[in-house]
Amino acid sequence: MHPRAEEFAETAADRYGIAIDVHEFDEGTKTAADAAEVVGCEVAQIASGLVFAADDEPIIVVTSGANRVDEAHLADEIGAEEVAMADPDLVRDATGYGIGGVPPFCHDSEIRSYIDETLLDHDEVWAAAGTPQTVFPVDPERLADLADATPVPVTD
């Protein structure tokens, strides 16, 4: 297992007492479509951890791979003046992970978290496990609980 994914799994075990079932794919899971194809699920079941700057504060939105986050709509939903995609440095500083591998929890710092409410329609979703080649299955309600994520509509 990739050392970064192993570190994520160990952190999840230490912080939350849970075992993460990491699946690693050499071909990568960088996009939601890539992940869905290698995992064998619908794109809507891919839980992508996206970092944004909301009024210059980093937030994470765990969104369905089938949805594109409408930043203006998200800003309205969370009471921010402005929401924009975070640059790679902010993503790494806020979470400890690089773009494409950001897990929904176990970040290096406290970060306000939201979850795309459409993910909650599934019995199981797949989220990044610390690298663009690793994912893990999780019940979306459990994911929201572990991430302390508030459900929000991410599209208008």
C-alpha cells in the first residue's frame, strides 16, 4: 500500500477507531470517472474531497462525482460572500494532502466540512484514501459523521 494511504488508514484508526479498507489502483483514480470505472460503481457514488476558499478560509466539500459544484450557489448555502477553488498550496496546507487524493476526514488542520446532499442517497460511496491511486468504500451517513460535514446542495 502507498505510504500516504497507509498513513491515512492509521490516522483514521487512531482518531476514530475505524478500519479503512483501502483499495489501490495502478491506473489511478484521479477523476471521478476514472475512479468509478476502476471501482465498478456509478460516478454519482464517487465522493470527491474538494477544497475551496470561502471568504479566504479553507473549507472542504465532499461532492458527488456526478455533480459540478456551483461556487456562487455554495456561497449562498454556507453564508459566504465568495467561494472559489483553492490553489494547490492551500489544499496541501489545509489538509496535508495533494489534489486528487484528499480524503474526507483526517486532515492536518481543523477545516469546515460540507457534504453534497446527493451522496446521502446511496448505500455506499467511494472516497480518496490519501493518493490519486487509492480509495475506500464507506456508508455516506458514516462519512458525514466522521467528517463532521454539514449536508448542502452543491448545484443550483
